[in-house]
Amino acid sequence: MRLKEIQKPLSPQQARIKSMQNQVKNTQQAIKAARAREKIKVGQEQLRKISVV
């Protein structure tokens, strides 16, 4: 075993910080996905308007 493979359990404060960091990362990904869906929706509406005219 290498020294890097052995990890001590996180202290309660460290675990809390790690949890918050993961929550922020997940929220950022969700916002990014929502924005992408919105762009797709707007683009599809524009295509629909162009094809109707």
C-alpha cells in the first residue's frame, strides 16, 4: 500500500465542507443543464417560426 491510498476519516468540519462543495458543484451542473435546455427550446422555436414563414 502506498501512503496516498491510506486516508484518515474526515473530521466533522471537513466532511461538512466537502458536502457543501459537492452540493455547489451539483447545483452548478444543474443550472448549466437547465440553461442548455432553454437554449435548445429557444432555438427550436426559432426554427419553427422560420419554417412557418
